[in-house]
Amino acid sequence: MLQKVYDWIDERIDITPIWRDIADHEVPEHVNPAHHFSAFVYCFGGLTFFVTVIQILSGMFLTMYYVPDIENAWKSVYYLQTEVAHAQIVRGMHHWGASVVIVMLLLHTLRVFFQGAYKKPRELNWIVGVLIFFVMLGLGFTGYLLPWDNKAYFATQVGLEIAGQVPFIGEQLRILLAGDATIVGAQTLTRFFAIHVFFLPAALFGLLAVHFILIRRQGISGPL
Amino acid sequence: MSNKKQQVSRRQFLNYTLTGVGGFMAAGLLVSPLRMAIDPVLKHSSSGDFVNVGISVDEINDTPQRIDWTVEQVDGWYKSEPSRSAWVYKDENGDVVALSPICTHLGCVVSWEGSDQHPDHFYCPCHNGLYTKDGVNVPGTPPLAPLPVYEQEIRDGILFLGNPIEREGA
């Protein structure tokens, strides 16, 4: 049945070559843990992406209950934590995943660094990777405010003051992030929500696409 | 067709015009969203109003006393009345001084003679920060700057306070 559906589509739009380009490629022996167990270090990039996918999915479901408003943000989080079946698990995935993704990202970075895999011709992909790292930190920073509890509020206050220390444009940067010159409040929360849920993920998707296309074009760096 | 004036080919001309028109359309599309995003930076803050803090100058003596009042705060579409507080006293010239109680170290709340060991000082309980009566931080304690001083006005013998103004470190 499935084969028939596939054939029906393939006959019309010829998807097999597309599918082949995406999925059908050789995994070199030196990166395959089945051949050399130490090759597990090559898994960290993929694990980062895996956790990122979990973050996207769990985040999508969290927005079904979350309200980015200072009156209701905390209440909506409390409600989903206490009243909604399994929501505690979904929020737990998003909460812990946020930390795990940074850990995986660091391990991946360490592997690339110590194997010298960033060297010519892969310098561009290293740069893209660093940009991904910054986007991930931004996602962590903006996501941290959203529960709108004391920890979130004062962590953001500190973060905004750090942004204010940037030379020359610090003050403007701080206001741009906070949405108000003096208050960390309603407009800060909506801003952080928008950045967390739309702006940074959009940037992340673009960068990840470039990251993966470059890997495919250049191949994985050779054995040490 | 091969005379020298014909330097732009038809293809080039179309490329330039389409790129130009496309650029204008893209720019036109982006102006409003960008302006909307940076609006808070360009808005001048309307703060600076002086508020009646509910104490007359006669009630203020040379011992700092804590006063609390509320200000009307408009945060976008959200109006609230957060409380403010200050330590007020008259200095040796008889002028009213109103100090912010927010410690310049990490933002705890200081109080006058808050510790028995430190008379005649403002004391911060969090990390033993000390300030002299004029709000200047005592060197060797955590704070690196004096307590901010409120802008003040006296109208008909009643104290009105504005924003706390930060001062340079001692």
C-alpha cells in the first residue's frame, strides 16, 4: 500500500533523486562507531540537532498554554505544570533540553576544535557554527524570562545590564531588548517571547541549513 | 549597433531596473516593521514628574527617616502603582536631602543605623555595605558608588521627589 502511494507520487514528480540526495550518502569508516568505538565523538553534532528538534517540538506544544503577558505568564505556566496531563513532562523536556543542547553543542565544538576539523577548507562552516552557538545562547537567554517568576525576572535584569555595558550602543541595545527605557515589564516579556519563538528560531533554521549543506558539500574531515 | 554610446545592453538595463524596483519594494516592506521594533529606543521617556511624597518639610529633621510613596507607572498597556522609598533628612544648612535606599552594590535596601555596630551610617544587611550620612559609600565595603539622590522640589512646604540620580564613585 505504502509502496503504491510512493510509486504514484514518484511517477508524477520523480522524488527518488531528491530523496537520494538527502539521505543516500556514504558514512566513512572512521566516523562510524560500529568500526571504531572512539568514533562516538562524531555523534555530538547529530545529538545537538536531535535535542534541537526536541526543543522545537516541545516548545510548539508549550505555546498552546503559555501566555506572554505579565498578568498571566506565570499563571499559565503554573496551570500547565499542575493541571494539564503530561504538560509537566513536555515543559521538563524543554527545560532540561535547553541545558542539554548547550552541553552537546560544546562537546561538538570541542571535537571539531581538537581534531582540527575547522581548518581549510572548512573555516566557513566553523564560522556558521559559532553563529549557531550565539543563537542558541540567545534562545536560552530569552526563554529564561518567559515563566516570569522571580528568578527569571532578576536574571533578565542582570542580562539587560550586561547588554547595557556594550561600548557606545549599550544603552540603545538595552532599551531595544527591554522595550522600555526604565521598566522590565510587559513590553520586555512580549519582546522576549517574539524573539524566542519567531526571530531566533528563524535565524537558527537558516544557519542550520547552511551548516548541513556545507557538510554535505565538503564531506566530513578525514581521519586523524 | 556597435557605436560607443551603446554601453548598456538590453539585458543589463532590465537587470538594473528590476533589481532597483525590487530593492525599493523590499525596502518599503521593511521600513515599518523595523521602525516598529526600534520604537522604544527612539521614544523619549516621559518620566521626571515630581510626585508628592506625603511629608511636609517641617516634619523632616536632621535624623534620616524612611518615607514610602507610590508613583503611577505606565508600562505600555499596563498601568500600575509601584512603591518608592527614600531616606530624607535636613543637612547642616537646613536643606532637605532625599537618598535612594537601593544599595549600589547589588541592589538590596539599606537602612539608617541598620546595624548596632555602625552608628551614624547607612547599612546594607546583604554584604555589610556602609554609607556615611550624605550617602557616600565607605571605602573598603562592597558598594563602589554613593547612594543616588532624588531630584526634589518643595512646593508650599511639601516635599516632591522626582527620579533618583546616580552619583560617581568615591
